[in-house]
Amino acid sequence: MEDERQQPWTGSRRRVLGMLAAGGAATLGGCSSGGDAESSTAEGGNGAAGSTNSSQSVVVSSKGYTEQLNLGYLAYELLANNTGVSLVDETGFGGNAAHAEAYQAGDIHAYYDYMGSLWAAHPPQHDEATFETPDEQYTALKSEMESEHPIRILDRADWQNTWAVFIREDAIEGTSIETISDLAGYVNDGNYDIRPAFGDGFRDRSDGFDALLEYYGFESEHVERWEAEQEFIEAASAQAAGTAVDEGYADLSFGYSTSAWLTTVEDIVYLDDDRNFWPFFHPVGVVHEDVATDAVVSALNKMPDAIPDAKTMQELNSHATEVGSQQAVVEHLKANGFI
């Protein structure tokens, strides 16, 4: 399986952004997951406080790749089991532009998106994100989106789907490396034993390997000696680079933090992006103001608790590749007492 999100943000947090506004993150426009809930009335809901009239119709959407389909069905099932609304399944609806147009027109009502995607790709579209913390970005995003569009931005999750640096445990045994800054210090002290691998094109991207080295202060003379001693591996994809780490041909690589394939890479740890090179891609609920009743908002705001961390999302993504998104979501929510 390939990366679920391809180039969601083409610049670092302090760099110019790019292609996201045009197409979105690995969106498969119009690729519906099917499902068995096309325009059905929610049944079995527990009638949460402020429950909604069952005649009200809520269109639930998502983008088209695995994680977004999972989040789309998470919204669907939370609404189905906690409100009395009639639901329309439009998971796999399309990308960023399609969603922006659709909620403006009132054609979709509820879905989960990422703060970075909303900030960069939805009107008024920003070329830079200079926020120091996810709370700063969330506050600015919520204020702007709600003033510009007929939507409400709901609670954000604590986790995010952005680039992660992972490294073999045995490669850093006996060192104090826990962050990317620690790795920079290690290399700048003349240690070149860690073997990097990365997917095709990742080295030269504006949010890629070379830009990361510059941002974190890896000294050029040490990078040159590091590459001379450890030939940097450029694999066909991020997943292939991860396989190189898993099989011991490399020690260090990169992947989206919630990618399902990362569950197959054993004996690794993740380095903290302690200086926030990559922007914040925490998921948030998006709901059209026409359907933003107390019951609908309360149901959708269960997402941060239902998916409390990146590892849970990663495992759900992996399970969905085996049984399908809707079944995987239903099983997860039942097992954890949310439905």
C-alpha cells in the first residue's frame, strides 16, 4: 500500500506552500467507499441531549484515501448512534476544492479535515503557516473559517498526520538521541554511523530531507562526510524506504505518522520534531451551520476521544485495508464503548 497522503504541504512551517490548494492531499476525487448507508435514517441512536429531529438530513463526507474514509465513517457512525438525524453517505466525496465548494453550497454538512489542509487550501488560502503551537493555528483557523464560511470548526485531536522521522532502536542505543535536534548534534559531533533512506523525490522537496537538515542546523561539512561514509538510500517510495529500515539496510527514514504500512516496521522509535519543521495537521470536525445542533456537535466532538493518538489511527488504517473502512470503524467504536 502506498502513502495515504502524497505531498499534503509542499513547504515547511516557515516556507512557501504549494500544490495543496490545487488538489489536496492524496485525494481521489469522487472515489466513494460505497458503504451500506446511502441516505438512511440513523437507527439505534441514544438520543443525546438536544437530539435532532429525525426529518433533518445530514450529508457526511470525506476525502477518498484510507484515513479519510475512516474518519468519514467515524463521523457517520457517531451521528448515527448519538442523534436522530437522517444521514446521507458521501464518503470519498473529493478533495479540498470539492469540499470547499460543497459546504459553501450546502451540499455537504459534516466531515473531518486537517488544520494544515484547511489553512492552506481553503479560501482565503494561505501560503505560509508561522504558528509556534497547534493551539495558535487552531485558534486562527477557527476564527477565520467561521467568519468566511457557513461552517463551524469543532474540537481538534491531540494527534496529527504529518511527516514523522523514525529510526531503528539499535541504531541509537547508548546515545541520547530523542529529537531531530539531538540527531543534528550527533552528526555535527562527527558521528556518521546512522544510515538514512528516503522515498523518491523526498530529498529535494521543500519539506524534504535537505530542507530539514538546513532547518535543524546540520553543518554542511558534516553532512558531506556523513553521505560519503553512509551512502544515502533513495528508494522508490516512502514505504520502500521503510522496508529498508525494517530489513536492516538503513537506520533512519520518513513516513506519514499514521500510515498503515508503518505498523509493519519493527523495533523503531520516532524522533520528536522539536522545532516544528512541519506544520500542524491535527484533524478537526467541520460542520455546516445549518445542521450544527447541540446533538450533532456533541456527536462529532467525540472524535478526539475515539481516536486519542496517532498509533490508534495508524492501527485503524491498517485494519481498514483488511476489512474495509466502515466495518473497521464500527468494530473500533464498539470495542471502545462509543457506540
